[in-house]
Amino acid sequence: PGGSLPEKIEYKVPVKKNDEPIYLGYIGVDDFEIRGALPVLTLIVQKFNGKFKIKLFGDKLSEKLIKDYNLSDVIQEEGWVDVIHGQSKIQTVDVFLLLKEKLETAVMGWPNKLGDYLSYGRPVMISPYGDLKHFVNKYPDGFIVIDRNDNNDIEKTLNNILNNKLDLLEMGRYNRLLAENVISWDA
């Protein structure tokens, strides 16, 4: 697998206030990349508005896409943030997203953002694809596996997050340890 930079990304335990939404995060986003997460975002708009917010780090989404999917109330666009120098913004994320459409180009390889996600010590909501299937199967404890094509599965997962049926803190700690001991360039 690709590497991570835990020696440069400080692990901070997320602190939540009761009235705050759950922040999902996506690093390296643009109109093409976000398509894989649209089933989750659409369901949040329809059934969970106000309970989840999505922090997007990367290019601004087009106004057309935001309008077509009614995303204006659920997304918070942060722009490009350096994963090392912009840590305070990224550390506000509770769960990172790694959801891709099933494309030929998504079959192989290791996305750099996964190393960043693990270094930050947060759970990753993922619909495993390509080379990531083996890694997620081998180290499942920090991943929230969903079928991005199954709205019932997505809704159940979002409810589990809201109802504290998943220990996000422990999952994040597990991922930080993966970053330090399994995928770090120094591991």
C-alpha cells in the first residue's frame, strides 16, 4: 500500500458538542471525484439534513452540481488545504469518505488520501474497490464499509453513526496505529 505521514500529522482526539452535526470529510474533491459519494450525500439531503455536514477539501464544486443535488445546506467547501499545514481544519472531520464509482481507472492503485485519512486517526467510510479490498478485509476495524449503490445500507450506516452504535473514537485510534505501524514510509 501507499504511505502515510503520521510523523507530520498530529493525532488529536475529536471533541464534539452535543448540538454539532457529524462532519464527514473528503480530501481532494472535484466534480468528478464527488460522484462516488453522491448516493451518501443525496440520502443526507433527503433524510438526515442538519445531522451531518460534509467538509470538502479541494476544488469548488460547480454551481450546477450543487443545485442539481440540492447540496448547498449539507456541504462546507474548505478549498485546497495542505494536509500538513492545514491540520486544524482537517482535524474537525469525524469520518472521512472514500467512495468511488466502479470505473476501470478505480480498479487498481492506492489513493494517497487514504494514507492521510489514516494518519489523522479517523474512521473511513468506504465502498472498497480494486487494491483496497484486500487491505480493508485485512484491517477492517477502522473502516465503515458500505455498498454505495444500496440506499438501505447507507441509511442504516448513517443511523448507526448517529445512534453511537459505532465507536468512532476507537476506530480512529485503530486507523492511526495502522498509519504509524503498517503503511508509514518508516514502518
